[in-house]
Amino acid sequence: MGFSLSTSWNAFRYVNGRDMVFEIEALGFKEIELSFNLTPQMVKDIAGLVKNRQILVSSLHNYCPIPDGLARELALPDCYSLASLDEAERLKAVALTKKTIETAVQLNAKAVVLHSGRVEIPDFTRQLINFYSEGRKDSPEFIRLRDEAIRERKKSSAPFFTSALKSLEELVSYADKAGVFLGVETRFYYRETPAFEEIGIILKKFKGSGIFYWHDVGHAEIMERLGFNKHKDYLEAYARDMLGIHLHNVSGCSDHQAPSNGEIDFTKIEPYLKPETIKVIEAHHPATAVELIESRRILEKAFHGKI
């Protein structure tokens, strides 16, 4: 299996799905992951290309298409939380995820990538990143704030995680019947679900089902840089259950760089991959076309034998 390119790279420059895909095809990519900021019309445009075998869709990022009534810039994967304690919001998140699963079926996609909600506490991730960027990651202020984040999450997380498990329980049979796999993604913000240990609980609870782990290289790297969990620990613990991977680079704590730019050594990721792992380059603007072509070359070399 080769590399997909996430439409998160160029989606906001288009209102026409065909034109968006044609730009990606021009870079030599034969597969795409549909990002969470696509309108229903854009998805319909892409469905026509899939039907005519002009492009393959490897995966969709929940929610896709964007929920009715939301502007594109507000239609984030967390706009409705699968871990919400508000039952109306949680049920809406489940219903919209089912719609994404249905869209995956229509597009012959194998997988849907999930954000699994959040713990409703103040989040200190951006403040920690500011300390890190100022060269203060070993300062007493940084350590105190990080430890407070850990305490607050631990104290408050239980009911939200229970709610997330309830949502996944409602989704797994639906996805299994549809023949679509669900990938629970490594998160960027520390308050989000699942935390490192929670990934293991989810995988154990749903073992034998269509729920798997989705590794995000940049997010795991930032969790290490902020002192929460080692990047390697995610891979060591969960690679055997890894459905797919988001590939992007990190400079400091700035993620979603083109894989060709940044500080991650992708050869260290290679041992944990299988040929069938869904591999998605998830670079954002301002990554350039030239950088993405170079990124694919670098990753092909780093993952020799695993693509």
C-alpha cells in the first residue's frame, strides 16, 4: 500500500472537490484521505471521481462531510464530542459519525479516523508549548503546569471516558456491519480522549471488532516533548493493533509540517509498520507541492519494504 495525501493540505483553497483532487493527483498521489472540512458537495464531487476510478479514497477523517449548519472553519473533529456528558450532544456525535461511516462505504474507503472526545477541563497544552518554545521546558513553571494538567485530568476523566466508551459501543456494530474499520487517534491536546492508558483499555474492550489504533506521529512526538508520554511507548504498546498512521513532521512543537521539514527521524517509525498499514501524509498549509513530492520520496526510502 502506498501513501495517501490528506485533503487537509489543500481543502480550504477549493469549493470544488474535483479541482481539489486534480491538484493532488498532479503530485503523483493515487490515494487520498478526506479531511473533516469538506462540504457535502465536495464529497459528492469526489464520489464521481471514485466511481470513474480516477482516485482512491483510503480513509475519512470524522466528521465528513461537515455537519449541516456549520461553517467550514467551525466544523472541527471535536465540534461534537463523543465523550460528552450532555446526552444530546453525545448522540449527535454518534449520529454524525455514522454518517461518516456511510460516506466511507459510498467511497469504498476502508477506515474512519476518530477523535474520541475530551475531558471538559481547562487545557494547558498551548501554555506548555509556549514554555517549550521559550526554552523553558525544564523550568519550575513548566513542571508545575504539566503536573497540574495530569492531576486535573486524572481527577475528572472517568465519566467522560465512560461516555466515550458508550459511544464507541454504539458505533462498532454499525461500522462492522458496514465493513468499515474505526481508527482511534493519538491526540494533540492533553485533555482529549484517549490518553495513553485509555488507548489500551479501548483496544482490550473492543478486541476482535473493527476498532483499532490510529497513530499520529506528530501528536505522539509533542506528547513526548511536553513530558507526558514517550513517542516510542505508543508504538511499542499499540503497533500490533495499528490500522493507520498520520505522517507529518514537527519543528519544536509546531506539527503538521511536511515530512521533509522538521526533526522526526522516520526510519525509527518503520519497524512498527506493516505493508497493509494505511499511511497518510497529513501536512497542512503552508507545505508546498515540491515539499510533498520530496516528502513522499523520503518516506519511501525510510519505509523501504513497508509500502
